[in-house]
Amino acid sequence: MAVKVCRTCCRGLYSCSWSQRSNPPQRCACCWFSIVSLVSLLALFWMYVWQVMYNDRDDVNSFGFRKLNIGKWINWFMVVVIISAVLAIYCCLLLLFALFQVALGEALDLHWLHKVLLFLAALIIAMGIVGISRDGNWEAVYLSLQATAPFLQLGGVVALALLSWFVFQRVFRAESTVSRAATLLVFVVVSILIFLCPLFIESPCLLEKLPQKPALIGHRGAPMLAPENTMMSFRKAAECDLFAFETDVQLSKDGIPFLLHDHEGQFLTRTTDVTETYEGREYSSSSNFTWLELQKLNAGKWFTKSDPFGTVSSLSDREVKEAQNQSLPALSELLELAQNRGISVMFDMKSDAGSINDTSLTVQAIRRSNISPSLVLWLPPKHRDLVKEMAPGFRHMYASETKMRNESGDLLNMKFSKLASKQIRELQSRNVTVNMWVVNEPWLFSLLWCSGAGSVTTNACHHFQNMTGPIWQLTPGTYRMIWICVDVGALVVMVLVFLLVRKLESRNRANFKNKEHHPFLPIAQT
């Protein structure tokens, strides 16, 4: 009874036919099964890509805010993830129904509506892949595979063992020798590739000795716990045992350096109430406002309203009120906090493409603050010679390895996906400290830890603060032993399944022949 219900449900959901047809159509059934399988794999891969991009979700949402220009913060990342999850679940369920029908000996007949939906799903995913390819996100996917490949391989081996029943049934029930041989050949080739792919897997966390834990740099403070680039954010970040604060400097109309990331077209609109406070006024540049006017803006209510990281609910009532009352801080306020806590300051210049006057005024403000020059990490590449002349004690960070080498520097600041593990280790051996930005997920922090990164810029210093080790780390010998044991175990299971399916199918054929001579004998069911 249960088998009959399962057969009916799978047939109905896959073929949209709830009754058994005497001669079900089978034209291109095998081709459509292959298409369902391929689109399902594509949907799962697309879901994996977005899991990797979760590290950069804030960049995705900021991009949507700037480009769509609807004046409202929307979590576009979650919108895409939900759509991707729906596509992946739909395709995988369709594949599951098809596999059940194969196991139950049902003929496959994919309904036309599923064919249309599969085409739309493939089209949406293809457009998405083209879209993210323009921004060079594949380096991050490749990097993630270094963390997940050992476990994906083990999962693939287990999946092969589970699917072997369906495959071997297909082989023994195939009508032609060619079809039987082709199915078996494909399965054997895929199995060999998955079984042996650890020979080509390279992961930084397959190592004997773990490097020192990377130091933490608070990206705009602690933006998951407080409004970015506010004093509350930097005070929260200081509790994470930071090596440095990272921030962005702009200059007001009267030459006061203050902290704000957004500039040009989206200046002030995302993180302040400028549209309500100065309605109808031109606010495309920091040079449109004096420091006194900028101080009147609220720089915190947007945080509790839009909840960019989904963390506002974790704050106490007192912290929520404090966040809502934040204003734009002057650079001098951050320098005072850094000096008192012994924390370095790293910043970029955002005003008017970093004019020489802005650079000069910023250096003068830093020198007036009496902060130790060794705590200042100068990042802007423009007018670096002037900065070295005005403040010879500043430490200089470079975004280019070539420029760093030409100027005898030893601090390199790169996006997390732009350096391979071997490059990081090579730079470390030359006493170069490598900082990677922006790192928000434990898997990525773990990978860079194993690679030997000196520090990471992060929005999530409160998460990494208490990590005592990477998420996983294995010696090459231990992984090799796990790999061999799992492969051998899966191979034994597949051989046993092959023998069992062959025995059952032989019995069915024998019973069928007996039925032809003795019509009242029942046929054995597998």
C-alpha cells in the first residue's frame, strides 16, 4: 500500500498525472531526466555561490542602494538568497521524484509546466552568473573551495554510495546493451574522479603547524553592533582587543576632518537624516557643509531602522537609545580614543579624490592630536611623499605589492580574494605583514589564519575575538587516512549493492518466465 501511494504521488508531482496510464509516453524521457539533473546541480551551485557571498552581503546591499536609488535601505542580499533557495528546492524535489520513479520501475514523463519552469530557472541562474562575473566574484568562490573541498569530496563519495542502487537498477533494467554499458561507464568514470580528486585538493588548513592568529582591525568600528563610523561603533570595537581602527576621512567646507564612508552622489543619504534636516539643499559633497552644519545631523537612527546586519535585536534598550543619538564624529575624537587605548588608526581619504590640500589638513590635524606617530597607518596612495615629509613617523600601508616593494614598505593591504595562500606565506617569510579586507565569516577568517595573514579588517570583531583556532585544521596524514577509509568503505557498499541488485533482478526475471508458463504464480517485488 505504501509503495502504491509513493508511486502515485511521485507520478502525479512529476508528470501531473495521478492515474496509471496503459501506454505512458516516454519520448525524450531520458533527456529530460538529464536536464532535471543538470539544472538541479546548477541551482545547488548557485546557492553555494550566494552562501560564499554572505561575507560581502553589506556590499551587495550598498550596491543596490546606490544603483536603484529608491531612497530606502532594502536587504537585497536576502531577496536573492530566498529566490535562489526556492529554485534549488524546486529543482531538487523534481529530481528526487524522478529518482523514486526510476527505483519503482515507473516510466518518466515530465509535464510541460515543469519543462517551462526548468527553463526559467536555468535562465535566471545564467543571468545571475553573468552578473556576478562582471564584479570578479569567482576568486571568492575558488577560495571557499579550499575550505570546503575536502568535505565536499567526502559528501560526494557518500552520495555515490546512496545513488548506486538507482544506477545499478537502471543498468540491469536497460533494454539494450549499449544503454546498459553507457550508464555503467558514466557512473564508473564519475566515481573514479570523485574518489581520486583529493590528490588535487590543496587547502591551507591541511598543515602541520598553525600560524599565529591574525590581528583584528575594526572596519568602520564595529558596524554590526553600532552605526558605522560613529564613536559608539569605535568604542564597541575597542572591546574586541583590536590592533587598529579602520575608517574613512572627509573634510568639511571649513577644513575639519570628519569620519564618513559614503561620498559623491550618495554622500550622507544612507547613514544620516540629511534629507529631512536640510531638505532641498545640494548635498553631493562634503565641501557643501560646514562642520557646525554636519554636527546637527543624526548618524544613528538609520541603523536601528534598517538593521543592516540583523543585529539590532541583540542590543539592550540603553544601547538602542545610544545608537539613535549618534552624530558624525571628527577625526580628532577617534584619535583621542586610539591614543588612550593604544590602538592604531588606519584610514582612507574620501573627499574630492584626495586633494593635496585635504591631505595636508588631515596630517596637520593628526599631528595636533598628539597621538603617537607609530599608531598611524597611512593608506591613501596620493601625496604619500608629502605625508612622509610632514610626518616621518607614520607607518605606511600599500594596496600594491609592487609599490610597497619599490618604497621598501612592509605593510600590505589587500582584498581577501586577491592573494593566494602561497603568496601570503611567501610575503610573511619576507617579514611583510599582510592585512586582508573585509573578512566577516568564520570560514574565511579560519582560511586566512591557516594561510598566515598578519591581520584582517572585519565588521565582526566580536565574533572572531574569542576564536581559539580555525573551524577545522588537519595534518595532511590525518586527512589522507580519512579519505582512504571513506573511499574504501563506499566502494565496499557499492559492490554489495551491485551484487544485491543483480540477485533481485535475476530473481524477477526468473519469476517472470515462470509466470509465462504458470499464470497464477505471483511475481516477486523488489
